[in-house]
Amino acid sequence: MLSYTNVGGIMSVKAFELVPAVEREQVMGEKVRINIECIECCGKHLYLGTNDCFIHHFLLEEHTTAKGKLAYNVQKLLHKYLGLKKPVAELKAASALERLIVLCDSNITVVDMVTLEPVPTGGTKLKGVTAFCINENPVTGDAFCVEMAVVLARRRAVQICTVHEDRVQMLKEVTTPEQPCALSLDGYNICLALSTQYMILNYSTGASQDLFPYDCEERKPIVKRIGREEFLLAGPGGLGMFANAEGISQRAPVSWSESVIAATVCFPYVVALDEGFVTVHSMLDQQLKQTLSFRDGHLLQDFEGKVVLASSKAVYILVPLPLERQIQDLLEGHRVEEALTLTEAAQRNIPKEKYQILHKRILQQAGFIQFGQLQFLEAKEHFRKGQLDVRELISLYPLLLPASSSFTRCHPPLHEFADLNHLTQGDQEKVQRFKHFLISYLHEVRSSDSANGFREDVDTALLKLYAETGHESLLDLLASDNACVLADSAPWLEKHHKYFALGLLYHYNGQDSAALQMWVKIVNGDLQDSTRPDLFEYVVDFLSFCSNLDLVWRHADWALQKDQKVGVQIFTKRFTSEEKTGQLNPDDVITYLQKHSQALLLYLEHLVLEKRLQKEKCHTHLAVLYADRVLGLISRPSATDDQLSAARQKLQQLLKESNLYRVQLLLGRYPDSELLLLERATLHGKLEEHDKALHILVHQLKDSAAAEEYCSWASASHDQFYRQNLFHQLLSVYLDPDVPGGVQTVAAVDLLNRNADVFDAVHVLKILPEEWSLPLLRPFLCGALRASVHARCTSQVAVGLARAQNLQLQHDRLKYRGGPILVSEKKGCQLCHNTFSEPDCACLPGGTPVHIHCVAKKTLNLPGGG
């Protein structure tokens, strides 16, 4: 009679199994013409109404077969003839009353659920009934009565009644536009199938809402309550329509057969019965999920989640498969979206904690399915939502997990893949795509809390992927806080020739010696790695900040031999011992650099000119090196003027600006050098031997501009009188007739005319030769006169200011003298507190009288007094 059939494509899920419950022999025995007309189920009790006016009572006991499938043991408890010789049209159980409501021969009677004996009832007699239904959402609030709606023949009305243990009571009659064909009741809402249309009627408020047209003569209407204030209806065009109490459809319709004769809902499915099939549609996506061939079926009802299906001869139970199994079947068919939709729908039927575990696992499985299909964005999202242990994913990539990892894959497995090789079947393009996805995913996981507890596995895997793909983030990983396992990572980096990165790994793990050894080999060309073209400079910089002084000394000579200018930065970028404890002592460095002249010079420049180190030894040493360099360039024919000029400028600047070098040592080192005359003049100036300095500048170098500049430099830190004397001394040198060349008139005149404000004009006029003409000195005389007038005006202003100040002081004094001071024998001195015995007294500021001898004593006791 039954089989599984493909309809319109492959069956997407097996949602139900059809299990026999009551065989035909148990119903009809030897009678051939007995047919089942109606069914009712209450717990384990199954009631059948037949066309020969019998009610059959069965007990259904569930059990599990050896194959793990659900089956039913059926025991017939009783059958009862109602004596009306008409088919039993409808059965409804009222379990709270232990009554069975029976519609037979258009009459409603009540029988005992156990004995099936009629129960006498008073009140309203319900006759001429064509249909009735029980209110599964009662409004009376009485637990010991049953509410129902009744349709009477040839009446456009619905009666609302209550069935009590001993009576039937009519509460209300509601008028309808037409004779109802079928109905269903929920609360105050009646959903009616009229002859031409469906409608919703609220019998409490009287409000009604037409739904859609329907021809009852062509096809049997279906009106089925499926939940609180929601109904399932058979619509035109073979559609199963949903409507709520407001007449609104909040779900999309399902497309079933136009010959559907019965339907019900077993969430999340709509089960429909037609002439030859049972179809199962999803309420979630409205798609056909399963089709079962079933001939001669004419009854389909659900009883508290149990779907009962009957032909005219036998009864079957549609047993829903566990949702977990349905979801797994969908996943096995790679129907990811359907599986996820079904999982979310299952939330209402599964305890919260169990659902959370199930939901996470389904998301993880869905992620792996889409991962295998290269749908990486979707896979990543499902992994994230499912809180996947990222090691499940890493384990698919051979050798990425460190050997020390204790991870084992989940059981039962989340996927069907052995490893990446199984997934890609040797397709290198796919391999690269999978690796790039894992890099992206691990990078996101690493920056979140998802990697807590297994950072070593994540970071080691990421390092290996970076290394073998040549990813630019490898160095960023090693330069930041990481948990890469050294024992696994080092051989991997070496295998992929990432020697610079290997050095970083050694450094992060505190093995600076191994790191430097690796980098030195790269710089020397023993290992090939082009990661850092400036690796030598990097190593020097690393050494400059290295706290292990033994390593610094060990590699300093190698760096200086490579490039003294760069290598000396090992020392120039470090803190000196004066600045930070435990650093290199400058004296030790200077001693070490004796064999590296360029580096020594650069280091001394760093100490003296940049760090401003106040050590005589360093300043003197630098001055000697500068002087030797100048002499060396002078004696070298290939030296350019620019080189010599730059060297002399450095030497002269140091000699002028520094006050710490040993002047006598330098003078003694170059006593008669004709090549360093300007420098020797500066040295004499430091000793304030200005006559010797000026003699060199004027008579040996014959450089009047240098002599004048020398006077300005030598007097820069002194007062005006010192400056004037120095310029007078230079003028005297120019005017000395006893030196070779005699009086240097032009130099003297230029000196006077350019510096008129410095000289004492009276003194100058006295020593100038009498034969000099006044026009020659006009600029000097004008400047001297202007300076004299300015000085006179300035002194007059000062005198005026002093007089004004004196006048103000006299005014203040007179103001304090003010009025008379009263002294009496009763008034005491403020200093000694004794009374006055004579009128002589002194006054404190404010007019307070005191003894004269008290004031004198106080003055003598003040600091500096007497």
C-alpha cells in the first residue's frame, strides 16, 4: 500500500515514517463492508468510529524494534454499538470529563471514555447537527467543561455550547451569512467554510472578516486550527493558506495538490493527504520535503503532536523522525540553508541548553560543508557563530599544528575530509585558496578571544602559513607578542629560507646570540635572504639597543670592519654610563676604537658635540684629531679645497666654543706650525695672550678681517671696557712703527671707521699720527660725536630720573612727619612697653612714638647694624 516516491525531484529530507497501528482485521474481523469513518486519540487511547455505528477502543503502546525504529503494540479494549444503524461521523474526546462526544445520525451524544456507555445529559439537546468542533483555546476558565461550536442543518448560524459532566448548555448563537460547511474554533474566533468562501468570525464582538472565495461543491473544504489564533485552509489553485484571527496571512502559502482531502500541521511541516499521496511541505520555506504513496486514505488528523492517518480499513501513525536526524540528513545532502533553517525552527521543541549545543554543532558542520565548496565567506561566518575550535580547521592542513599540541578531532566528526590533500586532489590553485582562507581566518581569530587557551597552536600555524606562502605579515607576527613554538617554527623557517625571520624568532625567545649569528651569515653572504636589504644597518641598530654587553663587544669589530661610519652607531645610539646604569663607559669605547680612526672621530664628535659631555680628555682628544686631520689634508695633494675648508671649520669651531680642552698641550703639539696660524691665534686667545694672537693675525697672516673678528670673539663674554681695551690693542698694533712694514694706515682707518662706537675717541685722537687728515677719519669722528652726544643725553635723562626719585622720597618723608605726636606719662613705648619720662622720642612708620634709645638698640641688633 505504501512506498517512498520522488515527486518533482529528489526528496530533500525524510521527515516522517509511516508506521502501522491498527490492522484491518482488528477493526472489521470477518466483516468486509466495514469502513473507518472517524478517529480520535487521547494519550495512548485510540477510538475509531465505523460505518456500522460502532465505536472501537484501542490501547496503543509504543516500543522500539531491534533496528531502532518506533513501532506500536495495539490492544483492542472494547467496541460498542450505538444502535442507530448510521455511520459514526465524528468523535471528540473530553479527557477532563472522561467523556467522548459522538456525532452520529446528526445527533450529538456523550459516552463514557472507558465503558463507551451513553451518559445521560440534561440541558440542550443537540439534534440536526452537520458539524461540530472543540475549542482547544477555551475562554470560560472552567477546567471541568468543554467548549464547542455546533453547526445545525438548514440554519445560517453557529451555536456555542459547553459540555459538562451531566449536561450540555448553549451559551450563544451566532448568525452567519450562509450555511457553514466546516468550522474550527479558537478562543472567541470561529473560522468558517461557507458554501462560497472562508471567513473569520469573533462571536464575542460580532466582528467578521471575509478571507477568500472557495467552492464547497467542487471540493471538500479544509478548516484546521494549527495554533493560537491561526488556521490552515484549503485555498483555490491547490494552495494551503494560513490565516490568523485578524484575517491576515503571516506565512507564505504552500503549494499542494488540488485534490487534497485533509491536512494538518506537525511543526515545522504541513502534512496533506490526497487521493494517492501524503505530502510533507515545510512551513519555513514552503518547499516539498517528502512524498509518501498512500492509497485509499481519507482521514488525517494530529493529536497532541501525533499524526494519525487512516484508510477505510486500517490506521497508521506518521512518526516524525528526530529533528537532529533530519538536520543531519540535510547536511549529508549538502543542503546547508535548509538544515540551518530547520535548526532554528527546532528551538521551540528542544530545551535551551541542548539547543545551544546542537545549534553550534550544526553551524560548524555547515561551515565545513561550505569550506569544502570554497564558499569561504559563508564558512567563516558559520565558524564564527558556531564558536568553532579553530584547531579543527588547522588540523586539516598537514603539519601546521605543532608536535606538542594535544588536540584531537571532534567525535563524531564535523566533516568527511581527511586533510587538505583529500580536499584538493592535487589542484595547486585550490591549495593556495584554502591556505589564504586559513591565513585570513586565523588572523581574525588571533585578534579575538576565540584563540584563548591554544594561542601556541594558532600562532605556530599562522607562522608556517606565512613562511610557505611568502606572506608579508610574517615579520609583523614575529615582531609582536606571539606564542609560536620555537621547536616547530625554527625548522620550518629554515626550510623555506626565511633566515631573517628565524633571527626574529630567536630574539623573541631570548636567544639573541643565535639571532645575531643568523643575521651575520646573511650579511656575509653565507645565507641567501633578501627580506631586508638594509640588514647590516638593522644589525647595528639591534646591537645599539642590546643589553647583553658581551654580545655587543663580540660583534662590534665585525660591524666596524664592514663600515666604520655605520658600525660606530652601535656606540653612538646607546646611552652612556652617566645616563643609564649598566651601559658602556665612554672611556672603554674610546680605548676600543683606537684601531678604527674614522669611528673614533665620529664617536668623539657624538660625545662632545651632540651629548655635550663635559670631559676635558674627550675635548682635547677631539681637538687633536681635528688638527691632525687638517694637517693630513694639507699635506695630501689629492685633497680638495672643500675638504680642507670643512675640516678647518670644524677645528676652529671646536677651539672657539669649547673651554675644556688643554690649550697648552695643543700649543705644545704644534709650536711653530706655519700651517695652523689661525688656530694658534685662537689658542693664544684662550690664554688671553692677545698680543701674541694679534701679532700672528696682523703680521704673519696679514688678515685684518680675521684680526677684527678675533677681537669681537675674544671680548664676546666680557664687558664693554674689556672690549674697548682689546680694540685699542689692535689699533696699537696697526700704528706700531717699529714692526716690519711700519704703520698700517689703511687697516687702522678701516678699523676706526667700522667700529667708532667701541673706541674712546679722546684716547684715539691722542695716539693718531699728526699728519693724518680729518676727512680720512670723517666716519669715525661722526660716529664718535654721535656716541658722545648720545651718552650725554642718556646721562642727563638718568640725572633727571634720579632727581625725580629723590623728590618723591622727600615727599614721602614729609608725609610721614605729618601732624604732632602726643606723648604722656601714661603712654607706653611700643618696643619696651615702659612709659615716657621725658618729651624726647622717635616715631615709627605710622606715627607710633618709641624711646630713642630703644630705636638705637634695635638698629644695632639688626644684621649689618652698627
